[in-house]
Amino acid sequence: MSGKPKVGIFGFTGCGGCQLEILDAEDKLVDLASAVDIVHFTEAITEHSDDYEIALVEGSISTNHDVERIKKIGSIAKIIVAIGACACTGGLNCLKNLYGVEKAKELVYGDKKDWIDAIETRPIDEYVKVDYYARGCPPNRFEILQIVKALILGKKPEIPNYPVCVECKRLGNTCVYDLGMTCMGPIARAGCEARCPSNGSGCEACRGVIDEPNVNAQKDLLAERGLTVEDIMEQFNLYNACKKLV
Amino acid sequence: MLYKILPRDSYQSFVENLIRNFDFIGPKRKDKATHEFTKITSFGELDLSYKKTTIPPAKQILFPSTEEIVEYRREDNSIEFRPVVEHSLKLLFGVHSCDINAINFLDKVFSTDFSDDNYLSKRRNMVIIGTDCEPRETCFCLAMGKEYVTAGFDLFLSELTNRYFVRVATSQGNKLIEKYASGISSAGEKDFKEYNEKIGDFRKKFKLSPDAKSFYDNFDLIYNDEEFWKKVAKNCFSCGSCCLVCPTCFCFNVRDEIELNLKEGKRIREWDSCMIPEYGLVAGGHNFRPTKENRLKQRYQCKLKTFVDKFNTYACVGCGRCIETCLANISIASDIDSVRKEVTV
């Protein structure tokens, strides 16, 4: 990539917190702005251009309008980075699919349900090729910056494909199972610095799962600790319903 | 080795003197499940009744989980490197025999074939005082021949009736008791007798007794038995926890972190594990150990065979941490015996 790369930061269905996470990188923002040209940033700037090489995309695809927009971004950007759980795995939004779209529309919007242009929620890689994933809910702002730096340098960003247990051990955390809780850590993808277990609660796999999760062993483990089949399904589906792990 | 007696009355003031005069690291309760080795500032914080620390005490300091090893700065046509080597004096108090044996193993690893300054500079500046322990359910140091330690410490304290039997292994250790302890005398016949009885009783308390020699002898016979290894590794998460909590595991990965100005950066090493799929992944996408059974077999081979051939010692001290940490209930002690059963039926 020659010269200063042009970057667009886009939002789809989600809470918008991933864009805020980038803005929260406060003391690094000036450096970021001098390393790249930001030509679109929904939550931060009013200017807009369709001329960009890198697209950072947050949110899941859950309306027909979303589908059109993400396909347009896919036709322009040379590199797409999915940011946050909704873009990467479909995130919490995928829970809607478990009800069925019509039922979900009715539950939320009642007799106005026909006003709503909703389709089954999907992560963005069901519609465009995603090159890199900055996962998590919220994503790790330092990881987003690390990916941007790697792209400027022409390197492949290093994104962990090992479970959260690795980060807990590096931090010297007491295993939350030893404290009487349950955790998706053994199959959940790391990269968050074991944020939840480090603060006394089990991991919910908001960064999705590793490439080769031992799903059966995780089910056994949760069942051994007294969880019912419904509880286990909930743990697996909270952030990963679109991935149909169970 | 010198053998001395420290009266119980002098024990607290001896430890307090050490706390006052050193960067004193010892076991302290962390939460309801564990203890951790951390900076101790008063005698009351120290809890020598500890059974378990998640991370081995010395590994945490000598070979930390994340360690900056180089700083660099790029200019247009040049690059400047500065090695980062930490070496402040630390005193580690309350280390058990298995963990000191593990330090002796790491000392060999980090000084044989190449000399690792980051490890060795910290090791040279570490005072180690060992203490006795009570075996836990998962302890099998006796079976590995690591329940007793004869080197690698400065002082080793064993509690007898109303006194401590002190083994002094270094001149540094001798200076410490001469300077900071009062009422020290040489050990006599009665002291040796009680000490030997204590060690004898300690050796009778172990519940696990895996036959590591049989594993070594039979490993080649079972090496290609895919069904066996699949069964052993069935529930493995490939999470790496067993390696990361192991006092003798030393594998690390190295990565660069660069600032957004693309000029300054640092090189970092961090704990790695042969149980993680990416460990065996090389350029071009080939993975030398693509399955969890490949990886678990490799771990057992490294622990129980490779280093017997290389250093004439097991790379396992039987501390039981991997057994306790494994959420898939995989136990190296049971698997050692499974190998024996598999080849003898």
C-alpha cells in the first residue's frame, strides 16, 4: 500500500459502541489521523467519500438496506476489517434468529411489524470477504490500532487463535471454575486480555470461538458443573447463535 | 552443605529482618482458592501453609509471562537496538522442593546451547529460601525423584519441634543467617535424627505414584498407536493451561510491537504452549502437529523422554499443577500408568 491509506469506518446493526471504542483510544487518535486518511467515520465526522482502500465495519447485517450497503463497501474496499462481535459473529443480534424473524418482529413491534424491513441477522462475512477480524463486545481498541499498523506496514496482523485460558494463565488469574463459576474460556477466542475472568466473572465468548473448539468437552464441563441443557445452550448462543455450535 | 539449627524464638525476627532488607517475595493468600507469590511487607502476610499457587513462584519472576527483551528505533536508513535486561536483587521465600528442582531444570535450559541473559541475570540476583510442604492429592514429586532438593537454594528451612533444621547450600545463605538470625547453632545428632524421621514420614504421604521409568521404556512401543492417543486426548481443549502453569515449561513466542509513528517499538517474548495448534504451524500453512492427540503426545514426550536423553532428568517435577488446572480432567500421572497398562496387557 503506497502513501497514506484512505480508511472508512462504517456502522451497521448494533449499539455503535465499537466506533466509540476507536474514539476512546484518545491519546492515540492524533497518531492514527496522521498515519491514515479517515474519509468516512459515521459517529465522528460529517464528511463522506466513497474513495477508500480499507473499510473498518461494525455491526451485523439485519435489513435488506444493510445488504445493499455492505455489498457497496465490498465493491470499493481492498481490505475489510470486521470490528466487534456483531460484525464478526453476528453477536447478540443473532439471538433474534432463534425466534424466527416474523415472531421477533411481532414481539417487538406488535401490529406495526410490517413497517420493519428485517431479515435473519448475519455476520458481515456472509455477504463480503472479510480480511481480518477485531473481535469482541466491545472490541479491544488497541487490537484495532494494531491491525491498522500491520496493514500500513504490509504485515499480516497477529490475531490470537488460542483460547482465553492462555491469557488467564499469563495473567496468573485464579481459574473462575475454582471460584465456583462457569466460563466459556476453554473454547473462546482470546485477545481481550481475559477481560471478564480478570474481573471475577466467566467468559461469554464474545470474541467467538477458536478455529478448533472442543465443543463436546465444553458441554461435558458445563454439565459437570450442574448446568442444564437449556443453560448450556444459552452460554453457547449468547454471542454465537449464528455459528450454530450447538 | 552446612546444617544448622535456628531456634523457633528467633524465626520471626529472622524473617522480619529479611523483609526489611530485601525485595521479599513470598506466598500470600490471594482468594478462597489459591495463594500467590507476591511482595511481602509484613510477617503476618506470609502464609507458609499454602498448598497451591496457580503460577510457579520462580517462573513468574525469572521467566515472566510477558517480557520486553529489546527496544528499537528506526530512522530513514538505520535501526538502533537496545537490549532490555532486568536484574534487581530479589529474595524468594517459602519455595517447595519440587519448584526448586524446577528452577534447577530451567537453569540448565537457559544456559545450555545458548545463554539467555534475560533469565540468567535475574537468576544470578535471586536469593532462594526453601521450606517444607505437605503433599496435596495431585502431588507426585516423589515418583519423579523431585521431592527432595540438594542444590539451587541458599537456605532450606525444615520445621522440627521448637526449632528449624536449616540446610545452608551457599556462602550467600550462610551470610544471611549469620547477619540476620540470632541463636544459630550447628545441628547435632538428635537434630539429624528428627530431621530424617520427618523426611521419611513425608515420603509416606503421597497418594499418586506413577511409574515414569516404565513410560520412558515403553514410549516407542506406543508411539504410533493412534487409538490410544485419541482416547487420552479426547477431551483436551488445546488450551495450553498445562504448559502455562508448568514450572519447567519454557517455550516462548516472540513478537514486535511498533508505535503508530512506525519509528519506535519493542520486541516482546511471551509464554507459548505446544498444546496450542498454532505452535506447530509454519510458513506455507503446514502444521507439524495438526491434532490434539499429536500435541498431547508431544508434551508427554518432552516431559518424560526428551530431557531424560538430553539432561538425564525428567522435565516434570510432579507438582501436579497441570492436573489441577486441566478442565478436561487429563492427568499426566494417570496417563503414565495408562501407557504401562496398554503395553503390558
